[in-house]
Amino acid sequence: MAHQNLPAAEALSKLKAGNERYLTVSSNPGDISPQIRQKTCDEGQTPYAIVITCSDSRVIPESIFTAGIGELFTIRVAGNVMDHHQLGSVEYAADHLGTNLVVVLGHTHCGAVGAAVSSDPGGFIKYITDEIKKAIGDEKDELKASRLNVERSVSIIREQLKLTDSSDLKVCGAIYHIDSGKVEFMD
């Protein structure tokens, strides 16, 4: 049974406010106290947002949105691409934790997007770059390609989870600017 959680619009406002605070701090003021660790251990988690983002070490959603323990359900995969594993994670957080907002967070200077734009890697990386190439086509501008890649992941979530405008679960895309720390919401 899903827990009650913030409506998507309220969760989005909270993310935006958290990003504004992040722009001027030098450490994460999100609650990571022993008390919140124990509370979430005893009572479970009710994250207010699901964030699907890249594995890039410079992209830290809990810091970017000034969040602490139990606030974000974070799914990380290079290039923030979607497959059944990521979709299952989104479905779990929505259905079992009551989370009503999904943010697909791409970023500037993304190595996976850059590889998809300019090369044809082999090995397991090819699974990621092939997914990105489906999103970007012939686009050579990395920022535009990152946006197209986010848009594709948003579309996959909406289609695969059969979301409609009246669904409680809302999905939006965003781009994190590594240089400034600012999150640009696309919706």
C-alpha cells in the first residue's frame, strides 16, 4: 500500500527551492543526522521525488537539491537512459512509497552523450550509447543532445507506465549545469 506523499507540484517546488539553496552553499545542509537515519530505519522511507540521473561523479542529486536521508529516491545510470530495471525502480517508488514526481536529470559535459555524439564505443558501453543515439539522431551539439536524451527518457517513462495527464505520477525533464550548479527544468 502506498504511503501519502507530496503532490507532484509541491515536490517540484521543493526541488527548485533546494537547488536555489545549493547554488550558494559549500556543504550539504540536508538532514543526514543519526536521528533521521533511525527514523527512516524504524518508519521506512517516503521520498518526495524520484530522480533518474547519470552516474557522473559531479552529479549528486542529494546535494544539487539540498536533500537529506529519505527525501529522494535516486536512480543512477550512465547517460540517464531507461531500461526495464530503471522503469521497475520508478514503479516501485511510485506504487510502494507513494512518490508522485519523477525528474529525469541530464547534465552538461556528459561523457555518455559525448561518446554517442562523437564515437561508436564497443563493449557494454555500446548499450548505453545506442540508447542515447536513438534519442539524438544526428544532433552534434552536446547540450541539445543532452536535452533530446532527457526528453526520450521522459517519454519512455510516460509510455511504459501508461501515464496520462490525470495520473498522480508526474514526469519532467531537467538539465544540471555542472559549471554553475543550476538546474534548468524543461517542463
